[in-house]
Amino acid sequence: MREISPQQIILATALQEQWPRLDILYINAGDVTHKPLGEWNEQAFDRLMNTNLKGPFFLIKALLPMLSNPSSVIVCGSVNARIGLPQSSAYAASKAALLSLARTLSAELHPLGIRVNGLSPGPTETPALNKLSGGENEDKLREDIRALVHIGRLGTPYELAKAAVFLASDESSFVVGIESLVDGGVGNL
Ligand SMILES: NC(=O)c1ccc[n+]([C@@H]2O[C@H](COP(=O)([O-])OP(=O)(O)OC[C@H]3O[C@@H](n4cnc5c(N)ncnc54)[C@H](OP(=O)(O)O)[C@@H]3O)[C@@H](O)[C@H]2O)c1
């Protein structure tokens, strides 16, 4: 029985040819679908969970032999895992599970010199916002999302990147198993 999917094997093989040792793994891809409970079907649920949870899990497994000692793995969570935002049910659950994975794998992998941490963005200016609106009422959606943010604006990808650089580098060598919230206060205020 095959243990990891062909896609993960192909990616690991392709990476191995160019970079046989990895110092940093940042797992960013996410299915950001938000919709009311009644509109979910099993196929859409499975696709979201495959992208946001199963994919990262087996990707880390596939790349494990290539991770250096020391190295840093960062998984991209979301502040949605901490708040009860309507229509985010499956998405928030997937990110909560992914952040849990960051903690458990931290304990399991730190003896190999691999630190695992979560980085949870709050509302951030990216193409995901267009996907959420489906092209309709985008200004209204943007205003509703902005209203959630205590410091009064969306974050920028650059602000996320600065936190990622910290977690990726030796500057955070004593940081393991955390969730770094970069969210303008949405999760804590
Ligand atoms: N923007 C926010 O406000 C926000 C807030 C909290 C957390 N996040 C998280 O931040 C991460 C980046 O999101 P983003 O805001 O930059 O959104 P984005 O612009 O929609 O980027 C998501 C990326 O994931 C890729 N992707 C989705 N499903 C995939 C799959 N099955 N296989 C491979 N790639 C896939 C997308 O590729 P395609 O474009 O080709 O589909 C896209 O490049 C995600 O994990 C998201 O959940 C974002």
C-alpha cells in the first residue's frame, strides 16, 4: 500500500534533485472557502481538508529525510481557528487541526533539530479576498472584514513575511511549537 500520495513523492523527488537538504519549509497553500453549513457537500469538505490538513501532513512526512539539523518548518494557520466567524466552519476546523499538528510534530521532531511552528495571519490583503467574495460585493466584504480588525486595517503580505523570516531563522532558535498570531488583534483583543 502506498503511504504518501504521488504528488508528494513527485515534489520530494524534484526538490531532492536541486536542494537535497532543506533548511526551511513553509507550508502556505490553503483552500479558503467560506460558506454556510447548509451549502457544504462532502466533496468540497474533503477537498478543503486535503489541501489544508492532509496535504501538509504528508508533505512534511515526504520531506522529512531532507530536513537539515537544524531546520525550521512553518505551517500557515489562521486566526479563524480561534474565533467563531460565521461561514468559516470547515476552514477554521482545518486550521485548528493544522496548528495542533505544529505542536505535536514539534515534540516529535525537535530531537532531530527540526523546529515546527505555526504562523496565523489575520485578515490580509491577498487574492484570497477576491476568492471569498466570488467577485460580488467585494467592497462590502472588504469593509466587513476590516471591521473585525482592531487596528483598523488589513495586514499586508510583507508583515506576514517578516514574522515568517523570524520563525525560519536562527533568531527564533528557542521558539518551538508556538502559534505566532499576526492578525491586528483579531484573536486576542
Ligand atoms: N489572506 C488572508 O486574509 C488569510 C488569513 C488567514 C490565513 N490565510 C492563509 O494564508 C495562506 C495563503 O493564503 P492567501 O491569503 O495568500 O490566499 P491565496 O492568494 O488564495 O493563496 C492561496 C494559495 O494556495 C494555493 N492552493 C490552494 N489550493 C491548493 C491545492 N489544492 N494545491 C496547491 N495549491 C493550492 C493557491 O493556488 P491557486 O491560486 O492556483 O488556487 C494559492 O496560491 C493560506 O493558507 C490561507 O489559509 C490567509
